Amino acid sequence: MIFDLHCHSNVSDGALPPAEVARRAARAGVEVWALTDHDQLGGLAQAREAAAAEGMRFIDGVEISVTWRGSTIHIVGLRIDPANETLVAGLERVRGGRIERARQIARELEEAGIAGAFEGAMRHAENPEMIARTHFARFLAEAGVVADLREAFRRFLVPGKPGYVPHQWAALADAVGWIVAAGGQAVLAHPGRYGLSAGAMEALLAEFRAAGGEALEVVTGSHSPEQMRHFGALAAHHQFAASRGSDFHGPEEGAEFGSLPALDPSLRPVWRDWEL
């Protein structure tokens, strides 16, 4: 079966409503699909209903923002119970402060000569409490400041560039603990994106496992073929399961459904013991 266990709707920073994301995944041949919005569970009911209408098996998911040693990393939770009180309360805490952070990003961009960024980003945020850097990237592209979202992040929204404002997210152990409390499996999302040294990655994996983490996202839209091989080898070496997900955000905004290779058959997939 074709699995895609990482994607986003406009309930967080995706461009499309959950039902439209479901239809797009189904048209691309996805058979088992998870919606994993950032720090948010509000799109799951609509996604589940749409997936059923498309004949896809649906997995309840979430992607939790974590601050680890000063870096932002993301933990995907799969097969969670969206009604779990521990998870719901934890995500509510993580979402706090996004509006003020967005205002700070806008002030940084204004100092760089780009006016109207807060209002512009808000136009792209269907859910204002989930305002994120991606919404600013869409504004910058719409305003013609950059050609696309990749350039927006490269020039403005990453550490050391105008428009980057650090934020204190959840602690790693807390995020994994919320997922485990909700009956889910914790997956380290797109590990190749963090730019960690080999030693730092080893430390992260050790803390992730100690907290209850189970899998690494090996095949994902931001990984090169070399990174897929590298993190597949790390997963096998450390006896983590492996996951696969496009990290779809919207049309022409990165990887599309159906565009990625399968997991290496030598790896243990995170879904191996699921009853589907």
C-alpha cells in the first residue's frame, strides 16, 4: 500500500482545506493517509470524513513544534486519540504566543524595508491562531519580494536573516509524552532539515528514544536521495522504525503526493504492526 503520513491543511500552515487535501492525496494514489497539522487537531474530523469518502484509510496525526538545544525540531504523532486531554492541553500551551511572534516578525521585515507583512501574512492564515512563517513566506511571494517560498525562507525567515524570531516551543520529552499519552507513536520529522552535526544528531536521537520516540521520517519531501539513505541507515542502526510522508503544504509549495520513492524494504516501517 502507498502511505503518506505527513501533510498539512489550512487549519495550520497548509494552503488547502482538509477535505481538499484528502482528495488530492487520493487522486495521487495514496491509500493510507495522515493529516498532521502543526500543533493543531481541528482539521482531523473533516479529514477523516473526506478520506472515508475517497476510500482511503485515515490516520489521526499531529506535528508538534519542539525547542531542543536552541533549535526548532518537529515531532509527528501518528495514531493519536484527538480527544486525549493531555495532548489537547499540551497543544493549547504550544499554540500560545504565535500572534505576538508574528507581530515581531512583521516588525523585523518592516525594518528590512518590507511594509504590511503582518496584515499580508494574516490574509493567508485561515486559522489566525496558527499564524506561522509559511504565511509570511506566501505574503513575500505574493508581494513580489521573492520568487517563491524557498527563496522567502532562504532570505528572510531563518536564523541570521531578517524576519526570523525565535520562539520557545514544547520540550522534547513533553511533546513525545503527550503523543504517547494519546496512544500514538512519535516520529522525528524530516531530520535532514535541522542542520545538526553528527554528534548533535546522535544526542537528539538518544533523548528522543529515552522519551519514548519510535521512528524516524526517512522518506520526506525535503530529503535528498542521499539523506534518505543516510537516515535510513541511522534508523536501522539505532533500531528505530522508519516513516514516509510528503510534508505536503500546497500546490507548487514543495513535494506533491505521489512524488516520493517507497521506503527501502530493508527498513522496519512504522506501520508494520498496524491493523489496516
